[in-house]
Amino acid sequence: MKTTFNALIVPAHLAQPVRIETVDTDMEALQKLVAGNIESITSKDWHVYLNDEGSRLPQNVRAEVLAREAGISLDDTLNGTAVFLGHGNRGHESDAPGHLIRLAEQLFDAPLAA
């Protein structure tokens, strides 16, 4: 079973670029990316992983804007690094959807796709 996928990484710090990165999607690797235990927010064809103790981390304004513009209603702020991936078959991961990457490119004026 494939465990690496292209994720859309949105760091909380504005000085760090939004990027596409091939990531290993096992639990340990995802926890390393978000710097702690993970929680997720799910949409129709994508989900985002965040640190479950996000209130101790910097607010991630870019991830909030992206999630809201992609149709998610948020009650709280998003904090820390956000890792966006797609939904694969049978609950498995898949690459971040192209429409989400294009939206991030438009919102953040940053070419991401190769």
C-alpha cells in the first residue's frame, strides 16, 4: 500500500512558504509535521491535519482562509502547521486535490504545482 502522497503544507509563520511536499502519511510522520498529536477537519474530498493542542501554537491565518474559501465553516481558529491531503479509497490518504492547490495558488499568489 502506498504511504507517500503530495500534501499541501501551510505553515503558520507567514515567512515560511506554502508548498507541495511528498509526505509519508503514517501517524508518526504526520505527528512530526504538525509537531504533536493530530486532529483533522474533513471536507468532501480533502482533509487537513493539525496539532490537537493548537491553542498553544501560532494562529494559521492562511490555512483558515483556505479552508473557509474551500467551503468549510470554522468555529475556532486554526493553529500551527496545516497538512492538507485528499481522500482516497476505503479511508486511505491521497494527494491533495488539484482544485485545493489551485485555490491556494490564487489566494496566496504562489505557484505551487509543478
